Amino acid sequence: MKTLKIAIQKSGRLNEKSVELLKNCGLNFENYKSSLISPVSNFPLEILFLRDDDIPEYVQDGIADLGIVGENVIEETEVTVSYLQRLGFGKCSLKIAITNNSDIKELGDLEGRSIATTYPVILGKFLQKQNIHADIRTISGSVEISPGLGLSDAICDLVSTGGTLKSNGLKSFADVMASEAILIGSKGSENNDLVQELIQRIQSVLRAKETKYVVLNVEKTNLQNVLTLLPGVKSPSVLPLAEEGWVAVHTVIPERDFWDRISQLKQAGAQGIVVMPIEKIIL
Ligand code: PRT
Ligand code: ZN
């Protein structure tokens, strides 16, 4: 079968997590910083290390079958690719921000104003939808210093913690788009068996990341109360303990409501709660 190629960022915010995800999928490869291509020894796959801006077009043109890149870059380059899987890392949002003392109060106030950005395509579409005519100033970096230098009235840039805005005397004003890293493929790549295999491996790693394995002890009289709080992959396993009248419950719970769930379980009579990370969940 033809060897697949997947393009990931060579260095930068998405590199480490992309490499980690592929390694967690059981793929063996060297993360050579100096080489452009790294072969995977135990799967018919080659890894291309590229600048993130080049990844969407490489995938669109079929030079790489797959790519891992921020949704913001895909939308900005307006390529035709298949969205195969959201990956849950590299989360950020593209926002319009203004100076703390700006007289811009609502979206309509952007009419006729200038906005500096490295995302002219996405911003242009957003403004068009809102029927706002603003002067989009495309610059190649350090967008956040533009209002302070008098180069623009506002900026449109990616924000994650908000620290950069704050330290430049700016405040978030409007959300343009939310973004995260996405696995993309050339059109039709989703029909390839190897691509499907890889997507399934990625999904099993992502599912495992979102969940914790929980073992707890409970008196049989409280079992029903505890079980109503637990979903499990299918349903929780209940095993007898050596001590009469007690059982152990094994199950998985979603990471996002972990702390709430644990305190509810304790209130319902659960004891000796052990929580463990999960490596993979294969359905
Ligand atoms: O060299 P190459 O071209 O490959 O990389 P790059 O420098 O263009 O991109 P890189 O590595 O900075 O970001 C890669 C991807 O990470 C982006 O395309 C986004 O999808 C995602 N991402 C997530 C971010 C951020 N969070 C982020 N905070 N990309 C950039 N930022 C920048 C933002 O532009 C601003 O300068 O971080 C600053 C704001 O961060 P906070 O935390 O202060 O709000
Ligand atoms: Zn880039």
C-alpha cells in the first residue's frame, strides 16, 4: 500500500503536541529538528516537518495526504481540504481588540476605522457579514503594537491567555473565530484505509485523554446511589469485596466534570477512590 505523508509544524506552538499525539498512536519515528522528512518505522507513514502556513496547501495539492494545523491557518488560506478530526490542543480565539481608552463601543463603531491583522481573509469575511467597511491593514507580525504606534485603531489577532493584549494596553472587543488544531486530509483521503486506521488510533488516544479510570469501594446499601452518578464506557463493573456487604466499582468518568463527580460520589458513600489515567479507549 502507498506510504502516506502527514505534515506537521516543524517548530512552534503545535509541534510538541503533534509529535506527542502521533507517538501516543504507537508510531515510531525520530523527531529530527534538522530534517524535513522522518520515516515511521512501524506504519507506512512519513512525517513532513513544515512551517504551519505551508501545511494547508501541501495537503490540498496532495503533496502531503494529511496535516495537523490550526483552524485559523486553514480558513485564512482558503484551501479545499477535508476536516478529519478536531484535536483539542492549540486552542485560541481570533479576536478584535481595541485600546483600553478607545471610543469604539460597539461593532458598528468600527465603520471607517483601521484594523491591523495577519488574518485579512478571515477578518474581511467577518466584517462583510456584519456589513462593516473598515480599512484592513495586513501586517506580518507584532500586530499588538500597532495601535500604540498610531498605525491602526484596532487589531485582530489570536488570543489564548490574554496576557499579550493586557501588556500592550489592549482589551478584547469581539470574537471573530475560535480555533484549535485539526487533522486535515486531501479531498478523498478519508476513503483510504490507512487514513481511517490512523483516525481511529487518534480518536482512541483523544477519548482516553478526556476520561479517567476510577475504582472505588461502596457498601451495597449505597451502591444504587453511586451507580446513578457513573456512566462508564458501557456500564460500570461491580465486583464483590472480601469484606461482606461491600463492593468495588470500576468505571470511567469524563475529565471535564471530574472534581464535581468525585465530591458527589463521596457524598453518596464512595470510599477509597482511586483515579488513574487511561492510555487508549478502543470502542
Ligand atoms: O514558524 P511557523 O510559521 O510554523 O509558526 P507561527 O509562528 O506562524 O505559529 P505559532 O507557532 O506561533 O502558532 C501556531 C498555531 O498555534 C497558530 O496558528 C494557532 O492555531 C495556535 N495558537 C494557539 C496560537 C496561540 N494559541 C497564540 N496565543 N498562535 C499564536 N498565538 C500568539 C498570538 O498571535 C499573540 O501574539 O500568542 C500571542 C497571544 O497569546 P496570549 O497567551 O498572550 O493571549
Ligand atoms: Zn506561521
